[in-house]
Amino acid sequence: MKNFTYEALPGRVIFGTGTLSQLSEEVDRLEAKRVILIATGSAKSHLRELTRQLGARQAGLIPQVVQHVPSKIVQATLGIVQEVGADCFVTLGGGSAIGLGKALAVETGLPLIAIPTTFSGSEMTPIFGLTSEGRKKTGRDLRALPKTVIYDPELTYSMPPALAVSSGLNALAHCVEALWGKAASPISDIMAEEGSRALAQGLTRIVNDKQDEEGYEQALYGAYLAGVVLATVGTALHHRICHVLGGTFNLPHSETHSVILPQVVWYNRKTAREGMAKIARSLNAPDAVTGIFRLTERLGAPNNLAALGMPESGIDEAAQLVVSPPPWNPRTVDFTGVKEILERSFEGRKNE
């Protein structure tokens, strides 16, 4: 067995149907008195319950949530935080709400409780991102790591299948890259393979029957594992490409992951053979590339950047940004290789 280092990150996870009711107890554990609630519009049906639990402790509501976390929104929100004397943040929603909460937690040092309503998995990581002047920059800071994450599958049941698929494939990308990440270990490999299996099976069940509650539960479990491995292993080429495309061309975050993931697996197909074998096994496929392409096709996921609004004229610029400097990847990353990935992604080329 190879030598490895595994660093478990601090945090508390509460998983199960109906666990949203435990928010009040978690706020009490942090001894918080002035809570700022950050919620996406899609989560508004649950706001009444959160408001009831928080009562007089709710010091404000931030509904202005934008993907890729623009710096100007963070700065504007900081003024509200100071004005009301906030001592805790609670996020309700997907990756955009969680991302804003993380950025605010880093800026203020205040604790964060995350309640995800999609399958992004970002709630389990200390990684945060900010977009300014068309560039998205990411950082890693333990202050961004939520003190508690409440996973209540009931909050995902109303998610449209298309959103479930795109956010779930975002989480799958965390698992896939973790299998060949620089800090990968036997422990993270177990979670990445199990997370891939749970996501693939859960998302397939959701697409086949949007009323399949166990499918949502399975996918949410997979998203949790995906977040853990992303936090412990880190990111590589796939995530660098997605962050460049999102920050520079404002492409939708999770849908971009859906398009890029199969192409990056294709690019790395002759390297990271152990990781590729585990991906294939988790997807019950003859090989990783075939498995990923078949899965995205079966789920009806977006498969080309052109449909997401990417200008073909921007491919060279994006490729240059990705390799400045080159990110970690098991296969050498250079301008020519990244441009090939982007061209294939723009056209939506299949496994070939």
C-alpha cells in the first residue's frame, strides 16, 4: 500500500428525513443570537419553517443570491451584517447560497450552518470562490467550512429533475477528480467510489420517476460523500476549466460541469488507470469513459457548451486562462490539450 496522509476536517453532519426541524437546536449549540438567513428563491417554500424556528434570533434575510458569488454582492451584504450585529449565518439553497455564506464567513469569521437543497456537495468543503471583473478566483479557508450541515432529503423532493441531474453531475465531478487527485488516499478513494455509485443510481431513479423519494435520498447521500472528498483531496483540471468558464463567460455552474466532465475523463483515459477502473466499477460500465458518456446521455444532461451560451471565439482565451498556471492533472496540461477539451465540449462530441 502506498504511503498517504488523510486529514479529516472538522464539522457536524445531520442526515435524515425531517432533520430541518433541528435547526433551532444547532443555533443553540453555537450560542447564536443574531442570525442572518441566506436563501435562494427556489427554497422559499421552507422559509416559514426556518423563520418559525429562529424567531427573534433572525436578524435579517438575504435573498439576493447570484451564482459564482460576485464580490460586489459580498461587500454589499457585509454592510447589512455589521448593521444588525449578526453572529451567525444560515444558508438555505444550492451552491450559490452556500457560496455566499462561505464568503461572508471568511470575511467575518462568524459561524455558518448550511442546509443544502441541491446536490452540489460544496457545503462540506472549506473551498470558496469569488468573481470580480470577469474572473473567478477560489480559495481555501477553514472559516468557510460550515459548523453544521443539515441534510434533509425532503428539501430536495421538489427539485426539478433537470436541476437534480446538473447539480448531481457537479457532485459526481468531485468524486471523479478525487480518484486521481494529488492528495488521494485509500480512505478518500472508498468515499469517492461509493459517492459515484450513489449519485449515478440516485439520479437515474429520479429521471425515471420524479416521485421516487429514495432516489433523492440516495443522490443526497452521494453528494455528501462528494463534498467530503472534494474537501480532503482538492480540485484538478476539471474544476479549473469550469471555474474559468463560469467566471469569464458567466456560464451556468452545474450545467457546465455536466458538459465538461465526460470530456476531461476522455482526456485522462490513458492515465490514472486505478481511478478509471473504480469509476467504471461504480457506474457498472466496461470502462470509465463509456460509463460517464452513457450516464450523462441516459440522464438527458447538457452535452455542449454552445447551448449554454459559450462563444466559440472564446475557446482560445479560456484555454489560456486554464493553463495560467497549469492545474494538477494526471496527464500533462498544456494549451493544446485544454483547447481540444474545449472544442470537443463546445461541439458536444461523443466518446470516440
